[in-house]
Amino acid sequence: MRRPVPKTLAVVDLGSNAVRLQIASAQPDGNLEVRAEDRAAVRLGAQVFRTGRLSGESISGCAQALVRGEPRARGGDERGARGVES
């Protein structure tokens, strides 16, 4: 009989100040094993109250954080936890 393969799960939290990424393996017994975490301070909401809009700089920082995390979410990079400030 073949052993069940853990399923990879990724969660992205786009907050007003930071983008957070967490990648975990869902084990056959139901437990989650966190494989990687990342955080980027992009300050998406920095100008919203003043202008009613997201700044291009904060949108760019958010996009860069998502691009940086994408290979890890696909399982190509499992170097462990890492924090990044933008």
C-alpha cells in the first residue's frame, strides 16, 4: 500500500501594513507542519485615509512580496523561516 503524500498549503494575508505568507504541509494524520514563513512591511494602507487610494509604491512592494513567495508556495524553495522588511 502506498503511503499518503502530505499536501502543501499556502496562506497569504494582505494587511494594511504587511503581507504575510505561511506555507505548511498537511500531514495524513491532520496535523500541519509549517515549512516557511515570510513577512514584508509594504504599508498598503499608508495613504488610504489621506487620498482614498493605494500608492503605486505600496502596490509594487506587495507584488514583489508575492512574487518572492511564489516559488516557496509551489514547493521549490524550503529554506525555512525568513523575515524581510521593505
